[in-house]
Amino acid sequence: MDGPAELEAAEQVVIRLDSSLASAAAAVGGEPMLFDGAGDRTESERFLRAVDNIRRLAPSSPSVVGSPRRLSSGSGAAAGGGGCSAVQVTMARLEDEFRHLLSSRAFDLEIEALADLTSLCISSDRTNSVSSMDLPTVEEDDSISDCGGRRSSYRSLRSIREIDLLPDDAVADLRAIASRMAAAGYGRECAQVYASVRKPAVDASLRRLGVERLSIGDVQRLEWDALEAKIRRWIRAARAAVRGVFASERRLSFHVFHDLPISNVTVVSVVTAAPATHDTPFVEAVKGAALQLFGFAEAISIGRRSPEKLFKIIDLHDALSDLLPDVSDIFAASKAAESIYVQAVEIRSRLADAVRGILSEFENAVLRDPPKTAVPGGTVHPLTRYVMNYSSLISDYKATLTELIVSRPSASARLAAEGNELAPSLSCLELPEHENQSPLAAHVIWIIVVLEHNLESKASLYKDTALSHLFLMNNVHYIVHKVKDSPDLWSMIGDDYLKRLTGKFTVAATNYQRMSWLKILNCLRDEGLHVSGGFSSGISKSALRERFKSFNAAFEDAHRVQSGWFVPDTQLREELRISISEKLLPAYRSFLGRFRHHIENGKHPELYIKHSAEDLENAVNDFFEGAPPSLHNRRRSHG
């Protein structure tokens, strides 16, 4: 068959098949397709062969390049219109087939399974973090079967999990159609159809992952509790979106458009116009979703900096850092998509700045917390608990913070804080340093130094000097034990500074006992009780009675007051009681042994010897409970 005859035969095949499909559509109310994924493929293969013959034999014409839908009206009349009309009819039919394949053959993406799979990657829960290196390797031909029986391949590309979005035969058909449309100069139309179908699918996937459409203003107006929950969901969703959804979309686009001649089209990328490539359909399909996804992290990075946000922002920074190699693999290789990668890198940088700024703000918050009302009972101050729990969490995030915190704290900057009533006395503070101390360690130590100083100011609020020492003892003890309970925090603090803190605790405990018990123990001394001359026995009974009365009053007052004081650490509370008993009980027993008969031989001895040693021992067990009982309700023994 010669060339014109062969061309005419090919045109007849195209026109006949297109017309018959159009007639069938009118008859049944739905348009049948050549590439329907079922039944005999003879007609679709004949159609493609005819398309190839038309492309090979039809004369080139600039008018061929145009919108196939716009040029394909009246396809039946095109039978005698030559190669140009046949090409237009062909392209219109291929566009419809392409759209139908993309829409009807797509798998329902298993978002839940995808989210569960990606949750095996690095977790924001520091106690259960698992490196992506621990993920099971899924080979190229491995598959996971869902409850519906469909086998979805989760192919491994490092931490990326690529999922089949369409069956292999549908992808092959899409490639066959796209290659013919691109060769005919209809690459733009084919890419537009692809993006128009896949973009809603990508958007729907992100919605199912929980990615919301929130503006920067929306994010910044959220209460922190709500925002914290959204950050946790975002981290999980971002891993699934990048490693599953975006990676799978890029793979599908690659299989359909790789090396096809669509570079004669110019598209607008995220930030600038760029020549279209085989990545352009992918970029157009996912760029809106990618910008929406990373826009949330951007809003967090430029939001108000407050101490409670630090660790979730670190989680966000680490999650984004973990994803960046995958974002680079997926987006950076394409000129049209590289700006998405650049945006992600810039957001990570802003998150790092936010971390540094929040740590500085936390230091200032500790510094600025003014002495107001003394905490009841001299217990551990809420500021101490907050600061030390915060510092322990800092040590949990040591790896990231060591990388991000690169400068030491500036005492002068903190002293210059306007309105800081503690500033004048801070000038004497020193920042302990040890060899090879990291900037992060210096910041943690500075925080505790400032906390110590602030606690000393708060201790001065107590009118009872002994209680002020008990307050310092409680708080420094809490600091020491929080450090010891965290090996990472201990390693940053260093042994020398820990010894300094321990010494401060010992001094506070000693001062408390001296201020509380010296006066009471002085009542049990012999000085001032002996008299000489005359008919005296050598002991002044009146002085002895006064001494017993003074002791009783002092001890009962101490019991009344100090039972209301609180030592929250059980072991410390018991050790303190033992220490008091070891000083008090032997002295009282000795005093009773030497002088009780002088009182018992007189009138109303019960007015002076009111407590046995056992009474005192039992009473000491009431101390530091934070709830004073009545000493008078105790059973007393004077035997």
C-alpha cells in the first residue's frame, strides 16, 4: 500500500472508531472507552497503530498544534478533511482516554496504612525514637495486601515508600497515549489533563492525613494546646505526604512523561517561569499541596517565641531535617520544583533561629521572675520545678540543641534587661566553666545559676530565718537530684558544679538546724541552774522549773510551726527528722536523768515535765508534713 493510501486507511480507522464510540455514548448515556482496562484490547491497539501511521505519513502543519478539544468538534465531518483534521480528532480522543484512565483506574490510596508505615521513622517521642535505618527493607517486587485484596507495592528508596497509584497496565497505556500526544505537539494539553486529575487526588490525600488549610494568621491565633496537637499531627502527616504521597506521584509522573518532548511549553513554577520538562506535570499536581504542607511549619517558625514552645519546635525542626534528604530527592532535581526544597530549607533555618530565641527568652523569664509571695511551708518553689524539668528536657534534646546553640550566654545582655529588679545584684554572678564545655552546657548552667540567685531573693520573703534556710535546702536538694536523675544533664553540668550545688544544700540544711534547734537545746544545758552557799542543794529549783517551762514552750512552738513546714522529698524528710532526733533526744534524756527528781519531789511536777523522750520522738515524726497536728492529743508517758 502506497503512502497516501496507507494514510487514508489510518484516518478511516481513527474516524470510524471515534464515531462509533460517540454513537455508543449517545445510545447508552455514557461514553465507552478504548482503554477501559478490561476485555479485548484489539481496538485500542488498532487505534494506536493508526495514530502512529497518521503521525508518520501526515504532512507537518503548524496548525496541528492547538487544543484538541477546541479543534475536534464535528469529528465525523473530519473524514475527508485530510491528515490535519484526523490528527485533531485523534488528539481529542487520546485526551479523553488519558483523562478516563487517570480517573477510573487510580487506586484508593491507603492513607491509614501509609501513615502507619511512615510512623516507624524517627519519632517525635524521644523515649521511643527509631531511626529510619531501622525500617524493614521492602524490595522492589515486595507488596502489601490490604483488606480488599489489592496488592500495593511499597517500594523502598532509602526512607521513601513509593506506592503504585495505578495498575501497571494503566500506567503503560498512559505512557503510550502521552508519548503520542507529545510527539504531535500536544504535550501541554496532556500535562494539563494529568495535573487536573492528580491535583485533586493529592489534595484529598493530604486532607485524609489531617493537613488543614490554615493561613499563617490562623496558625498564630491558635491556643498553644491546640497548636501543640496540630504539630504532632503535622509531623506524622508530613512524613506520609513526602515519603509516600509526593514520592509516589513523582514516580507515576516519571513513568508517564519521562523523556517526552514537552519542553517547548513554558509553565509558571512556584516562584518563576521555567521551561516545562517531564517533571512539570508532577510539579503542577503537587506544588499546591506541598506549599500548604510546609506553610504550617513556616507559620510556626515565625510565630511568637515563648518557652513552652521550645520542644515541639525542636520536634518540628528535627522532623523537617529528617525529611529534607527526601524532599531534595523528590523536588530539587527539577527546576520547576526546586523552590519547594529551597523553601523547606529556609523554614528549617527559621525554626533553628526560633529555638535559639526561645532558649534566650527562657533564660530571661527565669531572670525576671520576681519575688512575690513566699510559698507556704518552704516547699519546692514552682519556678524550681519548672526550670529543672525544662532543663531535663533540654538534655533529652541534647543532640539537636548542641548543633543549634553555638554561642555562650551573654551575662551582660541579661543584666541590661529593662525593668529587671534583680539586675543590680546579678553582676556578682559567675558562670562556672569546665574544660571542653559546650555552648549548650554553658546555657544550662547559666539557667541554674540565675535560678539559684532568684531563689535566694525568694528566701528573703520569709520572716522566720530558719524557714528561709529550709526553703533553700528544699530547692537546692531538688536541683541536685534532678541533675543526678538525668545522666545527660549531669554530663553538661559537670561534677565541679554539682559539688558546688551539693555544698550549698549542706550549708542550708545546717543553717536550718542551727537556727531552729540551738535555742531549744540551750534549754537543756546545766549553765545557770547551780547555786552555792547556804542550805541550798546546789540546784535552783525555780531556775530549773523555768528551764523546763522554756523548753516545753520552745519545743511545742517548734512542733506547731514546723509540722506545717513541708519537705516534699520523703527520704530527705526522714533524714532531717533523724538528724533532729539524734541531737534532741539524747540531750533531753540526759537532762531528765539529772534533774527530774528535783521536779518530781516538788508540787505539780506535771506542769514542768510534760513530755517523755518517747513523746518527743513521736512528735518529731510530725515535722515537715505540711499539716500541723495537736501535740496535746498525743498520749504522754512520764514513767
